Amino acid sequence: MSGGVRIALTVLFAAVIGAGGGILAVLWLQDSSSAETLRPDFTLETLTDGPRSIGEWDGQVVVLNFWATWCAPCRREIPLFSRLQSDYRDNGVRFLGVAIDDPGAIRDFLDTVDMNYPSFYGMEGAIDVAADYGNPRGTLPYTVVIDRDGVIVERFSGEIHEPDLRPLLSKLVNRQG
């Protein structure tokens, strides 16, 4: 067998092995996405109450929104989230923010916007939490919906609109445990 044929067969063999591994990885990821994913625990600072844990809201439907003051779509979502928080508060729904920003910028922003739900903040710590919740690239806004059992039921990358979120919240509050 000539050297050129041997190299071509080696490259072909490596490509077949690589493609097979890729197919297996896709199948594994598809299968693992159907499994329930429990929300990771975290504690971060808040502007008014010091450090708080996500576990404080266990047993409630949680809408966890990662945002920043410099993110225009994030800023547009906050009035919607405040309105939905008012609409669903008595049904055990809690909106929580995680600002990937510094506290001064957040305080200045909140002086101009009505946010009727708590927001954590941080830089590296908040980015790590976002990654733990399925957002390794740090896309903002990024929102995770968690059911009363602590299971992540939906992830949204990018701006959310009311028709995307309201039906999901209605379904979750009407679900029997």
C-alpha cells in the first residue's frame, strides 16, 4: 500500500470515528434534555437585604431573569415583569432578577423604573449563576422559569413578550402538585 493511500485511509477512518462520536453526543444531549433539571442553589447580594438565597422562594413558581442596566431588551422587559408579578403574586409566582452589573448603576436605574420584585446582583458571581442555569455564553436578557418543585421548565434567551410568558405562568399556577 502506498503512503498516499495509507494517509487517505487514516484520514477517512478518523472522520468516521469523529462523525460517530458527534452523533452519539447529539443523541445523549437530546436524551438528557428530556430529564428534569432541578434549579441550582445560589446566594448573591441584594441592594436592600444583603445576601439572599434562591431557596427562600422554594415552593413557588419562580421567574428568574438575568439582566443588566446597559441591556436595552432587559430594560424593556422589566415593566412587563412588574405587571405580571402584580397579576400572579397571589398565585404563588415570584419574579426575581439577577443583575450582572455594579450596585451604583443598578440604584441609578431603579430610581427611574418601577421594579416590584427583588433583584440580586454581582459580576463574576452572577455570570457563574447564569452559566449554572444554562447560559454559558452570558446572553442577556436570559430568563428561566422554575416550577413549585424546583424544576426548570423553560429557558428564554433574549427578550420575552407577554404572549410567551403569560400562558406558561397560567399553566403552572393551575397545575396540581
